[in-house]
Amino acid sequence: MNTRLDLFAVAGRVAVGASLLFAGLTKLRDRRERFLRAVLGYELITGVWAFLFGRVLPTAPVLVGTSLVVGLFVPVSAVLAFALLFSIAMAVAHSLVRGLLTAGGLVGEEET
């Protein structure tokens, strides 16, 4: 019974890690200016903080996702993955409440 639970935990960890890795690589493959525009579109932060956030954040999902897939620093990576996913959910919710019609961009989408 315990091995099934362990297998389920590993499968979940790898799935979340692969999702973060895909999203991060998509952001890195696209131009970072596009991601910076998406960050500014949510109107949560502005100025130099938005610039720094837009430049640094695309690498975070790659590092956290790789760590989860490989199985390194799993407790820390799990907390960081939760923080990343929660912050994206809160940014989208904030955008919807304020009536901002943004196409996304935090997971590699381009505004049309």
C-alpha cells in the first residue's frame, strides 16, 4: 500500500515539474520582452521591479521544474513550485477582478 502512495507522489512530482519546466522553457524560448509586457499587463508591479521580475522570473520555473523532475531538493522545490503556481493564480484572479483583459503570457502565451 505504501509503495502505491509513493508511486503516486513521484508521478505527481514529475508531472508538476514537467509542467513548470515546459512553461519556463517556453518563456525562455520566446523573447523576454514579451514576458515583460505580460507582467506589466497585469498591473501588479511597475517600474524597475517589473523589469527585474520580468527578467528573473522566466528562469525560476526551469530551475524548480528540473529539480522536481530529477528529484533534487524535493521539499524546497515543492514549496517553490507551490509559490510559483499560487502567485500566477493570484495574478490572474486580480486581473479578472479588475477587468483587465489580458491573454496571459505568464505561461508562454502571446497576446493577440
